[in-house]
Amino acid sequence: MVLVKDIIAVLESRAPLGLQETYDNSGLLTGRRDQEVTGVLVCLDVIPEILEEAVKRGCNFILSHHPPFFSGMKKFSGNSLQEKILIKAIKNDLALYSCHTNLDSVSDGVSGRMADLLGLINQRILVPREDDLIKLVCFIPASHLEVVSEAIFAAGAGCIGNYDHCSYQLSGNGTFSAGEESHPFAGSIGSIHYEPETRFETVLSKHLLKEVVKAMLEHHPYEEVAYDLYPLINKNPSEGLGIIGELDHECPELDFLSKIKNVFGVQVVRHSRLRNKPVRKVALCGGSGSEFLKQAAAAGADIYLTADIKYHSWFDLPGDILVADIGHFESEQFTINVLADSLIEKFPKFAVCLTEVNTNPINYLI
């Protein structure tokens, strides 16, 4: 039996909720965590037709990229689309779960899938997260260094780029005097004790803090564990928005624009004036990524692929860069495959269905 909480555990191990932007509303929106799941319907947007499809196909868990509502609601009379969706979901006992900007912020998420489809190599985050890193310093007796450090690493700490188990270790002596009500790991009550310890330093993302500290405390032998947490201003190269990478060979601009058109199956590609230069370095961001034009240019990208670029932004493009806009839905259409793959890998015999409803609200007359 698969429960809602089991599905959530898989999704949040892939894209932790702590990575979502402040304006977002990712997570479980309706339904109970202990509810049995009969099937999962994966979609980009939640509209009434999606709810009808879920009921028809026997799926009581709807997994979407975009949340059906972002802010609080005060009325539930069914006058707005959001109200209709919420009422229908509750009436049909449907669990709604959205995985939005938290999925955007992992390297193998929305933009990562776009980059894979275009064959980019040497992929890295275009806009790394800022004010996201914490340094953990703790003092571990030599006899327990391996056990405690491995627990900290297993909880997710110590990752820098493509490296894990990153730490700095310095040997020394710790001192303490145990009080009357204490139960010291070593030494005697009332006497100053000198214990060979290792100063252990590592880094972690903020969203991992609770689990990392919990793992450290559970495996550390001391009754009172001495540790420090320092906020860092370093950028986190492992998490953030967009992807930048390279093609394995230079490609003429028009040929690459045609490749974009074919790979994403779009009817039209809006693009800036051609530079008459080949394309090798490619930056991209699924969804509305016009705010990262400057970062793409500063990174030396030959082209920046995204969606929802406003009219006046085309007049003042930064640097010598080609810009392409394929539409919001079109850039994120393969997100449902990213989400479904995570669940199918964990629950291979469980019903995970991709929606057959086209939720794109925009149509084109060609």
C-alpha cells in the first residue's frame, strides 16, 4: 500500500521544499498524508479537466508543476477558477501536490532536462543560490570521528559542486568538567578532563540543517555536544536556477534555432537579431527566465533560451548574445517526465500516469 506521505518523501528527496522561492506554494495543498494512493496523475497545470481526468483514470493524487493557487483564499463560493479547483478536489477526495520552484532549483530538474534534450555537456547552475550555505563546526572525540562524520555526510552535508564528503579536520584537546547531575562520556565528575578531539568543519544547505544536526546529535557520544553554525555568503554552486553548458561542437545560429524548434516541438521560436556567429555555449532557464539575461551574457553564453520575455526587454539585450523565447508551457512541457521518472524509479509497479490533457492556454495561428 502506497500512502500520500510515501509519494511526498520521494518528491522532496529529489526537490526539497526548502528550495522553493518565497512567493511559491509548493507542497501538499489538499489531502491527508496518511491517505492511500490509488494512482498518480502528473501534469504541468491543474485545471478542471485535469481533475476530471484523474477521477476517470482512478488517480486520487494529482502531481503538478505549477500550484493551482499561490496565495490564501477567503471565499469558497466557486466563482474563481482556483475556488472551483479546490472545491472539486476536496469533493472527490483528491490529493493535490505541487513541485514548482523547488524543482526549478535542482540541477537535474526543469532546466536540467531541457539541457539534456539539447545535448549540452559540462552543465552547471546558471544562477547559484545566495545566502543558502551554512558552515557546521563540531568537536568529536577521536574514537567516534568516523561514525559521527559519516552520519553528517549521510544527512546531506559536505557537498561542494561535484564533490561530496568535503570537510576540514584538525586534531587537538577539548576540556570539560562534568557537573553533579551529568553523565560524562569520559572523565570524572568535578574534575577537569582533557579529551583528544577533532575539530570537524563542513558545509550544508539551509534546508538540510534540521536533518544534519539531528544526525550529528544522534551519533555523537557526548551528553552535551559543542557545535557552531555560521551563515555563509558564498554562492551555492549545487543549487539555483537555470543551466549553462556547451555543445560538443560549434553550430550555426539558424541551425541551432531549428534544433530548438524540433526538440521542443514548437510552432514558432521568437528570437533576437542574429549575430552571424556560431553557437557553442548555451544558457537556458525553463519558464519565465527573462530576469537572468544579464547572468547569461556575463557567463559568456552565445545564446539564452527561456520564455516570457517582455517586449521592451528585446531592445536592450545585454552583451553579444542571441536570445530565444519558445513560450512558458513549451519550455516546461517535459517537467511531467522529470516528476514521473522519480516516482516510477521508486514505485515501478505503481500507477503513475502522464496527463493526456493539453493545459497550454495559448494557441497559435500559423
